Amino acid sequence: MQLACPISWPLVVIVVSWALILFCGFGLLSRINAATLAVLAFGAFAVGSALFLILELSHPFTGNFRVPSATFDQMLASLNK
């Protein structure tokens, strides 16, 4: 039931590239102080969370967030009728 390659690698590359450009721009244009470091750390956490969710939710039957397969089996059985 699961696709052979469920991870959208272009999406992962776009998210990582966008985050890299964003953080490099912030790093070049701002002075180093506590607020800047806190915002950059929060942004890095947000991007890391997004990547984790993209990679984790692409494997719904084997990852940390598991979807019971019985529901999908019932749905497919009703669609085949």
C-alpha cells in the first residue's frame, strides 16, 4: 500500500535551500546579540521540525506516528465494491 519512494526529495531540497538562504541572510545582516541568536535557534528548530514531519509522515505505517492499516483496508474494500 505504501509507495516505493514516498519522500518528495524536491520538496526537501527546496525547504533546506530556502532555510539556508534565509538563515545566511539573517546572519549577514544582523549583529550578534541574545535576541538574534534566540530567533535563529527558534528558526532552526522550526525548519528541523518541518523536515522531521516531512520525512516521518512519508512512512505512515512504520514511523513514530503510525496510522492503523485496518482503516485503509476497509476503505479500499469499500472502493472495490
